[in-house]
Amino acid sequence: MFSLLQRFLRNALKHPKIVLGIALAVTLLSIYPVRNLKWELRMIDMLPDSSEVKKTNAIVEENFGGFGSLVAVITSKDSALNSRLVQGLAKELEGNRYINFVEYKSEMDFFEKHKLLYVNTEDLRKIRDRISDLQSRYKFENSPFYIDLLSNDSLQKVVRDSLTREITDSLSLAELEDKYFSKLRNMYSNEKGTVRIVSVFPKARVSDLSASRKLTRIVSGAFESLPESEKAELYMTGKVFQTASEGWRILPEARFTGIALAVILALFFLFRFAKQPAVFILSIIPIALVFLWTLAAAWLFFGRINLYSIVLAVILPGISCRQIVHLMTRFADEQRNGLGYELSLESALLGVGPTIAISTFSFAAAFLGLLFVPLTGMQELGVLGAIGSILNWTLASLVFPALIELTKKYRSFLVFGKIKGHVENFKERPFVGFKKAFIPVLLLCMILPSRGIYPKFDYDFSHSDYHPNTAKADSLLRETNYLNYDPIVVILPNSKTARSFYNRINRERESNPNSGIRAVAIYQNLLPSNQQEKLSLLTEIKNELDPSVLRALSPTDSARIEKIVKDWKAAPLLSKDLPMNLRKLFGANAGGSTEYAFIFPNFNSNDGLACRRLAKELEPFHYPMTGTALVRASVLNMTLPHFHKAILFGIVCVFLLTFLFYKRFYFSLFTLVSPIIAFFWLLGLLRFLDIPLTAYSCLAFPILIGMSLDGAIQLWNAYYERSTGSIYHILRTTGVTCFFAELLTIVVLFGLSLSSHPGIHAIGMISIFGVVCLLLSHNFVFPLLAGALDRRRIRRRKHR
């Protein structure tokens, strides 16, 4: 296989202009795909299209833009100003094609008008009985046959006034209003009116990055256009703002990190190839092209970059740097030995080309192992990572040499000539200091795993998801009774099914003490229950308050009670009588008889374990459902039971590749010992530092499996090539190159660790720890094993 690849490269490099022409054509063709690439950075975008949670979410988003909004919080000390600004903002946003509807006032007027129909039936019975008793008492006391010898006129007036107050208090329902409607009064405002809320529901998907950013700008611009907007402050929060903020934060960070890393890499290559600056320019070209070509491949295969695959923007250039460092160092060595351009290039490709190919294929295999995880986001990362690795190999082994072939007029150069000058003339000698490497290896193997090696898993999504800084807006929301819930949304075919679902889930919730459900709401909950019985009770109350009783009261009290009775709603309340905003929430936009139900969890949706338990609790209900808790449960359920398959696949592929390369079992085993020990150290280090894995950071392990073979195979291949007594020479030549390659990788991964997204930051940190462990392992384990092997071979020679 490797000889076939070598023949292909040798034949292709006979025509460097054709190779570069094809590369230029691919680059030009990549511009359009890259410019039209979508960036989908929400967690729900990671789920497969076959996921019921994602399908349901798509239906909800089609009808409503999703159950999420852009919450605009307006605050100033002038409540009247706040009211004008809210009215003005709502008017500015009215009819906007990006907005579904706007809410800025509660439906208190509606519920106030129909409040008696929303009173509990038992409470109405108590009112009826109370008024009936009061009326009987009043009539008895006003009977001509009733004489109270202990009373006087003033006492009768007090009794009459007392009865009036009791009747009025009963009918005004002040206590019951506090019981049922107190929270409605301050839903979109605090008590003083110094904080006002406008909730904007989008037409586009809440997870649509571009649409969310546009809507945020629209609302912000509309507020700033209001005449008195400079006298108040506007803060934003909500799911739409979270999506927009994530894009505004992560994408500029990615661009800045890319530019910063490009500058650092440029300085490194300028230093590395200081004696021939032309090579510095040539080395930058393939590093830039691999990024561009991989983005084009992402558009071709998936049309997007997701939150997982975005890490390739840093990983792939880092891999490219490693390959070019190895190739150019060998090329410089051959030139220093007096070979010409063509022979130096051919020798470099023959010498380190196969090891670069093995390293590339190990990366590709490690990424392809993610196909065993049924999470679309990870599968896309696996495919793009494998494609990017192959493109890296193509650019480093084909395009980069073609560029060198066309620059023959530049003189030859040396790389780190001073460091390697005194070992130019290699002489075989045993590595007597190999036993010293045993001490640090033993200490690291004892100290790092002292707290165990089995990694913990952090189920708290607040530690792995991006959360914008909305502390001020959230603190203002807490001054109001704004319903800032994150429910599970259930789509039901009709009202009959909705009622059956409501009754069944409530029965199971009440019978399960460990239920994760706090409450359930359906459309029918908005209509008063037992309306006919309530209307009958209200009729009885009216009949009890006959005109003779009212005439006996003072004119003022009589007028007050007559007004209360007159305002009562006498007819049943129908669905069409409900406010439109409430009807929209429960399915008015969906058409047909479809209804929505809402399940409110009794835990914070950041708790991944609780999310998984709730998802399992809802499994018997075979209706379409979606919501943040179910999305997170799906991500965990599609990751945790399957991720070990990706790891095992990567390990098996790495071993098979080394075996195919060496065709000897013990050669492969020696090569893999140092990466195995490095992973042992890494797992111990994570437990020692109490660093848990998350749904994001576990991606560091496939990346590290791909990286693990590069340094080890370069060192061992150099040893097998030069054989016994070459360890000193290898450590000061190939060892130095590997050290700088690993160091360069740490610098590149540092870009991930600087991300404000906790998940990407965790991938970067664990990857850095892993590369450090690999670096230590290459520097200690290789000389220990190779030194022991040298000693054994030398003893055999003496015996012969």
C-alpha cells in the first residue's frame, strides 16, 4: 500500500505545474462554498434528522419560530416614560416580517372580566352559602315580629354596616383575586413600573444564527429610534439573544484565534527556515489551503459547520504544521549531505513520507471512529476530520513538494545547523544512560494515577454550554413575575387526546414520588372548568341578593353591590373568547385540531442526569415532544453508550496501521508503548486535578489518539532505519524535530483553550494535557525501551 502511494507521489511530482494547476482550481472552486457555508452552533443542530425531538422541534419552529423569544427589558426611574417606550417599541415592531407576535402586557383585563368563572367551584359554593346565611340573618333581623330589646339605633346601624361589608367583601373576591391572579398583574412589569418587558417571538427558527442576529439588531434599532430612548436603558435576554450572542462571540473568536495562530506559526516557520525565507512562504500555503478546502468539503457534504466540527479550524492546521516540519527537516538533512534538489526531495518523501502517511491515516481512522456515535454533530466531525487529514497529507506530500520543485533557483539551506553540527558524522555507540529514564517514568506512573484513572463525567450543562452575560437583564426580570420557564412541548392531535394525556400524566406524576414533572398545562386549562355548575351557583347568588335586601342598605353600599353583580359574566366562556396570544401559544398557528401541551420540569434543565431521567419517564407517552431538557437528554443518550466504540475503533486502527507498516508484531508493540503510557498518565492527571469529562471535552480523546502515533513512529522508524547504537543520534536529530512538532501542536491547541465557550475550552485544555503527556512519554519511554533493546542486541553480538 505504501509503495503504491510512493509511486503515485513520484509520478505526480514529475508534473509539478499540473499539480499546482489542479490545486489552484480547487482553491478557486472552494470560494463559493465557503462564502455560503452555514454556521449552526446550537445543541439541537447536533441531533440527527431522524430524532423525534428534532422533528418535533422543526414542527414547532415552522409554526412559531420555536418556543423561545427575544426578551427586551426596558428600565428607568420614570414609569410613565417606560410605558411610552414599550408602546412605541411594540408599534415599531408591529407587522415586521421577521416577527411572529409581540407580548408586552398580560391578559389581566380578560381574567378580571371573567374572574368568577375561574374561581374554584368549592370557593363559589362557600360564597353562596355565606351570602345565603347573611341574607337570612338580615331578613330575620328586619322581620316585624323580631324585637331586640338590647339593641338601639346606633347598634342597628353598626350591624347593618357590618353585614354590608361582609356581602361586599364576599362579592368583590379580593382574597380570591390574590389567590388566582396576583402574578398576572406584574407579569410584564414590576410593581413600580420602573421595569417593563417586551417579549418578541420570531418567525424564523430560534436556533437560526443569522435570523436571531438580525432580529436582535431589529429590536435594538427600533428601540434606539424612539424619541426618548436615550433616557432609559435596554437589556436583552432569552433564547433568541442567546443564539445571537453565541454567534457574535464564537465566530469572531474563531477568526481572531485563526489570525493570532497564523502569526505565531509564521514566526515559528520563519525561525525554523530562517536561512531560506522562500521556504517560509511556501510552508504557509498548504496550511492555509487545508483550512479552505475542508470548509468547502463541509459545504459539499453537509452545507454547514456545527459546534463540534468548528474545532477543526485549529486542529487541521496544527496537523499540517507537524507534517511539514518533518518533511522539511528531512529535506534539509539530505541537502546538507550534498544531494541536489530533486534527490533531496525524493529522499525526504521516501524517508519520512511513509511515516507521515501512517500518521495521517491514524488521524483519519480516529476521526472516522466517531461514526459509531449516532449523534450527527459528531459524525460530521468524524467525516470532515478524516477528509481534512487526507487533504493535509495531499498538501504536505504533493502540493508542497510541487511548490519546492518550482523554486529550484533558491540556494540550499540548513535547519538548526548549530544544534546538529556535532552529530553529523553518526557513529554507532550504545545509549548507556537509558536506565535514568526509568526513574521519571516510574514516578509519573505512581503519582499521576494515585487518585484513580477512571474519568468522572460532569452532567452539568452550565459547565459545558455557552451562556451569554445577561446577569443585569435576568436580575431585572426577577423583579417581575415574568414566566421565564423552559417547558417540554407536546404536540397532540386533538382536544380529546389532550385531555386524556393530561389526566394520565397527572395520575402518574402523583403516584411517582421521584417524578421530574412539576406541572402540566393544556389548552383546555385556559377555559374555566365546570362552567355550567358555576353559572348555576352565580344565578343562585344573584337570586339571594333580591332588591328588597339591596334597598334596605345605604344608597352607596347598594350601588356598589349592584355594580359588582352587573359586571358578572352570565354566559359560558368559549375557546374563541380567549385572547389571541394565549391561543397562539397552544396551537392556533398549527392549523386543524392540533393542540400543544406543556410539561414543566421540577429541576434546572442544566442537570443532565435529571434530563435523562425525565426523558425515560416520558417514554411511555408516544407523542411528539421537544424542549431543552429532552434535547440535552438525547445528546447524552446518543453519546455516552456509544463513545467507547469510537475510542476502541481508533485504537484498533492505529495498531493495524503500524502492523501493516512494519509487518512485525513487536515493532508495532514497541511503537505503541509510549502512546499507551501517555494515555495512562493523562487519565491519572485528569483524576489527580479533578477535571471531569463533558459531552464536549470527550472529543479530545479521538484527537489525541490520532496525534499519539506521530512522534512515536518518527522516533522508532528512525531507530529501525539506523539500528543499534543510534539512540544518541536520533534524540538529537529526529528527537529535536519531534519536540518542536509537539510544541507547535501545544501552541495551536492553546487557541482552543482560549475560547469563551466552556465546551471548546475543555477540549483545548484536555488536548494540551494529552500532548504534554505524549511529549514526556516520547522523551522518557522511547530512550528507555530503545536503550534496553540496544543493550540486548549488543550482548547478543558479544556472545556470537
